[in-house]
Amino acid sequence: MNVFRVIRPPDIFTLLNLVFGFFAILFASRAASGSSFQYALVFILLAAMADGLDGLVARKVGGSPLGANLDSLADLVSFGLAPPFLAISAFHLPPSVWPAAMLFLLCGALRLARFNVVSEKGDQHFEGLPIPAAGIALSASVLLDMPMLTILLMLFLALLMTSSIPYPKIRDLRLMIIFSGVYILVAAVVLWHHDAGDILYAALLLAALILLYMISPVVIKRLRKER
């Protein structure tokens, strides 16, 4: 198989996802030099937007034979590896804490592997917290400048990714625009506003968005019971 001949438009966005994840790691490795960790967060958000676009385009024009596996490989780099590496670099976490980051990475890999081989719970839900949401939540916590919270979050998110909790698939274009708008707003604040208060508000906005998604299974379950 000539991979360059089977690549379709959705794969271009998947490859962009991978490239953005790589840049996030590069900037995270320079976190000691001031605001580099903020740029790492921006690239993780760009990766999330590319990840959303590849699914949207695939549903419109169809995917390629490489699509699903390529998407998982890109997600593992951008949301499984880059966020915990960012946390370690930004907070200079000691080796004693590295197992928490490794657990996040391993659970992310298991989550993606399960997605590739096990049919999801219908067409409307994922099984376990999707790795992009986990990666964004962990990255946003770095802006809050609370190392212990980030460490605990790594463990909690790792468990959610490997859980069997059903999470809704976001395929509504309006919701995708809202998420993308928040990502762009947060990225703009992080890049062009150096006031600590503005960055904190941006981090809280991003964290609130992901938190709403994380608790959505609880809300959905309650609504079903009320019916």
C-alpha cells in the first residue's frame, strides 16, 4: 500500500494534530524559559481543534484505511504524552512523581487501543473519558499553578479514561463551534495577555468547559431517570 495515495482530507487534519502535539512537547521541554509552557498549551489546544476537524471532515467525505489507527497514534502523542510531559516540565516534578505521569500515558494508550478494537456503546457515546478531554484538562491545570492538583488530576483522569463510563460524542456543529471558540479565546489570552489574572480566568474557563463534559454522564443518567 502506498500511504501517500490513500491519504484523504481527514488524514491531513490528523497529521496536523500529530505535528501540533510534537510542537507542544518541544515547547514543554523549554518550560524553564519563562512562558514556553503556555505555548505548549496553545499547541495542545490546536491539536484538539485539528482532532475535531478530522472527524467532521471524515463524516462529510469519508475516511481512509489509515484513518482510525492514524488518529489514535496522533492522539497518543498530543493528549497522552504532551500533557503529562508539560506538567513535569512546568512544575519540575521530581522522579518520585513520574509514575503518575506514566500511568496517565499508559491509561491513555489503553483507552485508544480499546477504542480501536471494541465497538463503542452505540453511535452516541464513547466508553471511558476520551483522551483529548483528559489531555486538555490536565494541560489547563498547569495554568492554575497548583502542582498537587495537577498530580491528583493525572491519577483521576487516568482512571476515567479506562473506565466504562459512557461519554457523549460531540457531533453537533454548534457544540463544536462553542468548544473551538473557547479554545481560540484561551489561546489568544495565553499568547497576548501576560497578566496573571487574565491567564487564570482563561484557565478556569477552559477547566469549566472540560468539567461540564466530564460530569455529562451524571447529568444524562439523571435525565433518563426522570423520564
